[in-house]
Amino acid sequence: MAIEQVTVRTKAELAVELDKKTDEIIVEGDFSQSIAEIKKGQLNDTDTMGFTVGSGGAGVLIEYGINKLMDVFDPTSKEDKKLHKQIERLYTIKRLSKESFLLHLKQLDY
């Protein structure tokens, strides 16, 4: 099975590839700064599992409620919120250079 890899430079190109759930996406250009911000807030699978087990599952519900409340007051556009959530939920992020990131589909690791 060959891994499909594409390079995107605009938000529109990224949105198309996220909707297609492309295996690997290299993000270059202006939107790479947004990817850097998402990477700062993304936990790896081990940390996420530890949080879930450690809180007895209640932490997930609390996190969901806090995220919904923050979405109400977040001035970011709906399109940007959708992109952010898709990246955060479906992809692991790896920095390739100062201006480029690799988004790797998480389900390929399982």
C-alpha cells in the first residue's frame, strides 16, 4: 500500500486535502504558522490515554464542555475552526523545517 503525499501552500488546498483525508500532507507557506499553533496544543496518544484513564473518563466530558464554551467566544471563522479540528483530531504533526510541517494521518499508525 503506497502512502499518498501532497504539498499544499494555501488554506483552500489544505481544506480539500483534509476533506479527502489524504495520507500525508506537507504544509508550506503562510498557513504553516497556524499549524505550529495547533502542534503546541496537541497531545500525543500516550498523554491523551493517560488523561482519559487517570480521570476515569470524566476528563473527556469536561474537556468537551470547555471546548464548546470556548468555541462560543472564539472570534475565529467557522472554516478555520473546522480546519483546526480536522487537523487536531485526524493528523499527527511533525515539523520538517521552519516553514513546513508534515501532517500524517493517525489511522495509518494503527
